[in-house]
Amino acid sequence: MADENLFTLQIISPDRIFYEGEASFVEMVTSEGEVGVYKNHIPMTNILVPGIVKIHESDGVKEAAVHSGFVEILQEKIVIMAEVAEWPDEIDINRAEEARKRAERRLSSNGSEINVARAEAALKRSLTRIQLKGK
């Protein structure tokens, strides 16, 4: 018998269908803050920011890093369209640490040639990777 509390979840990135399955709950970070969604949630769309997506399945919780995108929430289905989505084993922690250091150097340099928004986005992506890999 199928669990009546499950909904279909898809996470799609430009290069692959990252995840497709059934979940009872999903947590994500949006431009409005952290959002948790169960089946039969009111339909809406949100902008995703770099953060960890937690997928609650019947046999446990999976976590992934998602770096910007959109989420469409329907009552029976959620579709996350992400620029980048990564499982913890796909993250190179040394590369993430180097990216963090580069972004922090750029932000602290106060140079007029620095694109602050780009450096802040790079810092958020690297911190998300480090947080997920550190678990």
C-alpha cells in the first residue's frame, strides 16, 4: 500500500536529473528564508539561494547542496530547478576551502574592481559545500 503522505520530488540541474523520487518532507533555503514542505502544501514558487536541501524519505534523510535556482511547489509534486546540485561525496572539500579563501580575500580587499555580489555568491556556495561535507 502506498504511503498517502508522500509526494513526488524532482531536482533538476542543467546537466542531469539529480534526484527523482518520493518524499514525505523537504527542507530548502529560499530568498524568503528556510522552507519546509509536506504533501498538499499550497501551490507556490520560490527563488532558491545556496543552501542544503534535506529530503525526508521513508528510509531516512538525504542531504544535497543546491546552488541557486527555483522551486515549484504543487500539492502532489515539487520540482527544484537548480543551477548546481551536489551530493556530499561529489564535493571536493579542498577546492571548497580554496574558493572560500579566495572569496573572503576579494571581499576584504575593498578594491573598486571587485564585483561584490559575485564574491558574496561564491562565498555562500563554498560555505554550503563545506557545511554539507563536514556533516
